[in-house]
Amino acid sequence: MKTSLSLRGRLTLVILTPLMVIALAFGAWAYFDAQANAAERFDRSLLSTALAISRDTAVTGGDLPSEETRDLLRDTSGGTVFYHVYAPDGVFVTGYATPPVPPGSVPLDATQTYYDATYQGAPVRALRFVQNTSIDGLAGPFTFSVWQRTSVRDGYVRTRTGPVFLIIASMIGALAVIVWFGVGLGLAPLIDLEDAIARRSVLDLSPIKRRIPEEVSGIVGRFNDLVGELSKTLDAKNAFISDAAHQLRNPIAGVQSLAESVVKAKTLDDANARSQDLLIAAREAGQLANSLLTLDRAQSTSPSNVKQTFNPLEKLQTISEKFKAEAERANVQFQSKLTSEEIKLTGDPVMFEQAVLNLLNNALMHGGSDMTQIQLSANLTDQILNVTIADDGKGIAEKDVERALGRFSQIGPSAGSGLGLPIAAEIVTSFGGQIDMVKAQNTFSVSLKFTTDY
């Protein structure tokens, strides 16, 4: 038996997967939002530092900046800021000797430009600020460059997003544990249901009556229906075996007794006479055994497991030809009236033939000494094939119909096994039809109604 992921694991995945997707989306949003905020904050810090350096340079003529500006340079947004100032004629004024070179896409005449560059092998964020001012008698556009390593900004982003990621991971982990154990508790009724099913056996096919979740009520209902059908099938099989054993006991005992009498016969004539009786008894026992096998086959046959489509009229024509000779030997007139319409049945054609033959033989055997004719007819009405055997014999009274359909039942003293009608009823049921028996005036008829394909 192939197995897949457990229901518990599957439910956990179904619940956690969308939550993890949402958590990842939220984490990504938090990260990019922190980056945007960090970029804006650090760019403002660079601009504040550049303005402070511009002010101090104009006041001091390029000497050391004020204490307040030095504090900005040492720890602007948590890291050191470097700066560089040069005059309109390109002469170095103050700061670090070599500023980071802006990319070629930055216009040279821009008054305020932010850009990313590399300084001493490390990535930096830089601001080039151009302002017209006068320092020591030199007037014109002075260029102020300030920059800071981007590692400071990245550290700030990590500081902002780290707690968010930790909270998300903790919540997902806690939720996973809760879901895992919660699903386990939720599936507890299924474990109880499994235990209830495991307790069922051939000796206990009772339906499950305990309280169950609504979601599995359909499954349990189907299981109970299946168990009920199985119980009925086993009861029917047990009853059949019991009846068969009971019915076969007397014929077998008779055969055994006659065989012993043949062995003990004192003369050849006695042995021959008893041998004839033994042969008749053996044939009757064989016919009974065949009838029992036919009944068992009829009970276990349905159109769902015998998917053979055939023309029933061809079978009925063959049956008529065979039975006509038997009827003539019994001095009974036989007629057949079969429709000419095209008809198809799906099922077991052998069993179909057996059902019709059983009814014909029943009519011939139990019709009585006053019976003179038997008629086999077939017609199609509303997609129902009606196969009717009618005779002018004694028939069966309405009050005895149910008894006649019982296995091994005899309405009166008669030869035969009492299985003819039950077999026919089981066969027609396997075709999805039914059997009807009607006694009207001097005619008794038995009709088999089969559901046709078209």
C-alpha cells in the first residue's frame, strides 16, 4: 500500500506555507523600507555635515572646523564622515587629500549631487556640494565633498531589521509548534475512529455509532453501509451453505444407501434393479448440486462485474427451439411470440438463458396433468424487456407467491429442488429487473422484466 505525507504533516504545511509566504513578504518589505529610511537619513546627515563644513570654512578661512562640526564628523549617524574642500581654481583648501571620484554620469556643474563610489577600497556614500562663497579674499564656487562608508548604513539597516526578523521567526516557530500539536489534538477523533475500525472483524461487523467530526461523517457512513452490505452477504452465504448442506444430506444418504444395497445384492437381477435406482438418485443429487451452484452464481452476478452485451432475442429463439421438443414429449403445446425490435442487454447471457429455462421447466413440471399449453413471449415497453411464460396449468395462488420464491420451498408435493423460481428471481435482479407472477382466470404467467441498454 502506497503512503504519502501524514494528514497531520499535510495540514501543518497547508497552514504554515501561506503564513511563511506572508512573513517573507513582510520581512522583505521591512528590509527595503529600512534601507530607504537609512538612505534618506544618511543623505540628510551628509548634507548637514557639508553645510557645517561650508560655514566653518568661510568663517575660519579653512582652518580647523568648530568643535560642533568635529562632533558631526566623528559620529554622524554612528560613523566617521570624511570631507574635502577645494577652491574655484582647483586649489585644495582643507580636509582629506583625495575625495572619492564621482561616476561619469554625475554632471560637473551640479550644485548638489549624491553618489556611490569607492574610497580606499571600501564602498562609500558621498555628497558633492557646490556653493558660492568668499574665503580669504577668494570668491567663487567652492566645492565641498563629504562621504561615509556604507557599512555604517548597512549596520543601521541590520539593527532596524534584525529584531523584526527575530520576531517573525519566533512567531512562525511558535505557530508551527502550536499548529503541530493543535492538529494532533484535532485529529484525535480520527485516531479513535481508526481504533474502532481496527476492532471490526468477520465476527463483528456492527456499524460505528460513536460521535465523530462532521468532516468524516460521510466516510463513516460509507463504511457503515459497506459493513452492512458485507454482513448481509456473509449472512446470505452462511444461510446458503446451511441450506445446501441440509438439502444435500438426504440425497447423498440415499445414494450411499442404494450403493450399499447394490454391494449387498444376492443376485445379479437385484443388483441391476438397485443400480437403476442408484443411477436415478445420483442424477437427482447431481441436478440439486448444479441448481445450488447456479443459485450461488446468480446471487453473486451483477451487470457491474459481467459486462457482456448480447441480443436476448437470439437466446430466446434458441431456448424455444430446445424446449419445444421437451414440451411435445409431455404432450403440451408450446408457442413462442418474440418481438422483432432490436434489443440489447448487458449482463451474463448464460444466466439469462438459465432463468428462462428454469421458468419453462417449472411450468412443465408443476403445471399439473390438466395443462395443455405453454407460451413464451417477449416484448419491449419503455426500454423494459418483458419475458413472459404463460400456461393454463394450476399455477400459484397469490398467497403462496412469496413462499414459492423462497429457496427449497415447495407449494405442494412435487419433484424438483425448489430452486427454479429463486434462481430466476436472483438472475433478473442481477440485471436490475424484477419478477412478477399473475394468475388470471385459466392462465398463470410469470414475467421477467429486464432493463435494456436501448
